Amino acid sequence: MSWSLSGIPDLRGRTAIVTGANAGLGLEITAALAGRGARVVLACRSTARADAAADEVRRRCPDAVLEVRVLDLADLDSVADFAAGLRSEHDRLDILVNNAGLMAIDEARTAQGMEMQFGVNHLGHFALTVRLLPLLLATPGSRIGTMSSVAHRGARGLPAPAGERHYRRWPAYSHSKLANLLFTAELHRRLTEAAAPTIAVAAHPGSSDTDLGTEGSGLFNLPMRRLFPLVTQSARAGAAPMLRAVTDPGVRGGEFYGPRFLTRGAPVRETPSRAARDMRTARWLWDVSVALTGLETDLEPAVTG
């Protein structure tokens, strides 16, 4: 049976975090979760834009319980501050949506010197997830949802944290989206081995009407600003795969959801590319991410017998 947004269960009493909640997919995910009763933390770089988004969500859902917090995924110190503040004021975290992202931007570096798309799309979310794991593990049934892209299928070779010798915006984006799925796969493996009460899942929005891909000065960035609204599904429809991944009781750890017809349609379970299912690469990326952030999880295998 086809799943729709009406299938989101009652979320009263639950707490969610949505990164990049101020626009596009993040705004729609926030509105949907808040509309079903969840307390939602809007984790955004700009408080002004986040406040405006919160006002929009309250316009749609007058009873929405929202909280705005500053998070700059391009700066690991900001990630640490956000997580520390959240952990000091909350005793549970039911849903973490690693949604914020950059697509095909001009070459740039994070505060710690990483290639920007890898740094924001993957490494910042890796650090955020690891720092919030104590809250997630203290919340039975919690979920970590990470947003990938159909573009992960075009990635060739390994993700490049410091960037390629000659920067190419689209391959860099594809590699960052492959990293999202490799991260989910390895996190799922670790959570399963530890018999943790938390699952890791992933999703992609297909082709959705957001501002992603319009920020750079490349050959295709300007046409995308004009063509995307004409050829894409709505951001609300694009948010549905992630919403299913983090709320549908039938979802299992490690699963990946996207539109039925790849770029549009109702959310269904998908099989990611072969590269995204390579567990040797997933472990390599985890080790690289630990080295770059200085973080490691406290997940330990469950003791049996």
C-alpha cells in the first residue's frame, strides 16, 4: 500500500532536530513533524531565517512547539556548541534529521579546511550525530535520518575530504552524497552490533523544488534557478521519503527511501548503488571522519550469554 504524509503517527511527547530547517525540504520536514505534535528544534546557521521559518510553521500549525538554535555545519566548533547546549537542556532525542546540504557550489573550505560540500553534507553531520548519540541512545525507538541524493549513483572513486586536485562542483557533490550513505551503513552496523535502541536510515528527495544547486556560478547553476520549478516535484513531496524513514513504524535500520519513480512519486524503499553498499569503504570513511573530528562513539557490542 502506498505511504503518504497522512501515515505519520502521533508524535506528541517526542523531540526532533532538523538541520537546515529554514527552507526547502527542511522546512517541510519541520512542519510535518510539528503538525503531528513533535517538539522540533530548527538547527540553522541563520537565526533570522530560522525565526522566519518558525513563523511560517506556526502559521500552518498554530500549536507547533518549536525551538531555534544556531548550528553552522561548516564549523566543528559550532557543532560542538550546539550539541552541548542541546544535551544540557534536553533529556531525550527521538528523531535527528541530518538534512542541511550544499549542492554544486563554488569551491570553498570549512573552518577546519575541508572541501565545503564534504564538510557540510557529511563531516558536520557525522560530528553532530556522534555528539548527540548519548541522547539518542537514551531514547528507545529513536532514529537518525540522513539525506542523500540520487546523485550518489554518479560518484566514482572515494570521497575526498580535502577536495580533488582540480575542484569539480558536481563530482564533489556526488561524493558527499555517497558519503551520507556510507556513513548510514556503518552507523547502522555499529548500532546493530551494540543492540542499541536507535536505528540509522537514509532517504533522498528525488528531483524537488528547492534552492539547492542555484548558489554557485557554474555553467548550470543559473539555468537551474529558472528550470527547477518547472520540472521538479514540490518540496513537500520531496520531504516525504525522509518523513517516512524517520516515522513509519515499519521501517528498519539501514533502509533507504526515495520517490517511487526515482525523481518523483510516493516514497518507497530503494537499494542504493553498489558503491554505497561497500562496507570496506564505509569503515574507511568512518575512520577518516573520526580522525578529522577527533570524535569516536561509545558504542560497544552487546554482551550476550
